[in-house]
Amino acid sequence: MSQTRRIHDEMKRSLREAGLTYADVARGLELSEASVKRLFARASLSLRRLERVGELAGVSLVDLVERMESDREYLTRLTDEQERALVANPKLLLLTYLVLNGAGPFEVCDEYRVRRSEAQRLLVKLDRLRIIELRPFNRIKLLTASNFSWRKDGPVQRLFREQVQDEFLDADFDGPAEALRFVSGSLSAANRAQLCRALDRLAREFEEAVRQDQALPRAERTGCSAVLAFRPWETSIFAELRRTREAER
């Protein structure tokens, strides 16, 4: 739904709450009731007339926008179809990654082989996918929630497992601000649950750090990734040595 349509719908809601009818609005605007109905149906009230209707209902346009934002349901995850569209187009996936991390709509052109005309088309695709809301003058509004995550076993996570995971781990992790820890041991159910909660907290700390740094210039930030994983597991090197009941017999 376009911003213009949503503002008109929110104004109609305000009129109902104020107990006003189209006839009341028509008198206030010095128009016929039929004209007012037509303007609302087409979402074509001018800014001046919207302000006048707001005065009648006792709300400002700022009030309407704030109500629209508070009522909006932000995406905590994408649909399978949305993720498949991203995975099918590496440039679209790249732009999504950048804007989700606070980049401007055309910063992708500064660092990657993406022309401005391409970036414009990609922004339109993201708007149609309802991942962003493309506003006038190429301003964007993210439609993802602060606790957004990729679908479990969805197209993006499958891409990670099939292509990105091995590439990410194929490193010595001995550079500045790099770290890799592999630990193992026998744990009780209580401690396993506690460590899973600790991983959740660490993931939230990572996300919060990303949000805090979004206000910094891109030149002062570096793309970073972390893999946080934990599960009861035994390497096949050891598992193959385990005694089995059949072998015992």
C-alpha cells in the first residue's frame, strides 16, 4: 500500500473517531459530499486539503504518520518466496545486506560493480518484495523489525551452508580482531541450555553493536560475520570407534 493511500486511510480513521462524516468534511472544504468521497476513494486530496481535514478531526499530519508507524507490522523474517528472489539475484542480495546494515540506497555503487541505474531497478524490486518502502527522492524505509532473522533452513541459510560456510571457515583466524574457538566436552542438560541462552545473548549483542554503528560513516565500518553454533555432537573420527551392540555380540 502506498504512503499516500495509507495517509488517506488513517485520516478516514481519525474522522470516524472524531464522529465526523463526509458531509462535515464537505462543508469544511467547501466541496460537495460526492467530491469528498471521490477524493478519498482516489487518495487524491492535496496536502493543503489534508491539513484542513486534519484540523477538522483534531489531528496533524505528523500525528497521522506517527500512528501509521506505530500500527505497522514489521517483518521478523521474510517469506520463502522473498528469500528465493534474493538468492536468485546476487546484486539484489548484496543491496539487501547493505541496506539492512544501514547503508544508503546508492552506496552499493561506490564499492561494487553496480551502476546507479541498476541500483534504482534493484530498489524498485525490494519495494515490490515489501522488504523496503521506496519513498520520494529515493529515500528508503526498512520494513524489517529489529529482531529480524533469516528463515530457518530457508533459501538464504541453504546458500550459507552450501557456499558461504566453507568459504568463511577456510581461514587461520589469526588476524587483528579475528577469533576462532573450538571447544568440546561432556555437559549436563542444564548447562547445555545455559550455553544456548548465552549464545542467544551474544547474537543480540552483535545485532545491537551493528545498530549502534549504523550512524558512523561507511569508511569507519568493516563488514563482519560471526558463526555461533552449539549442539550435542561427536566427530565421525570418534563415532566410528564406538562399540555397537552388534559388534559386542
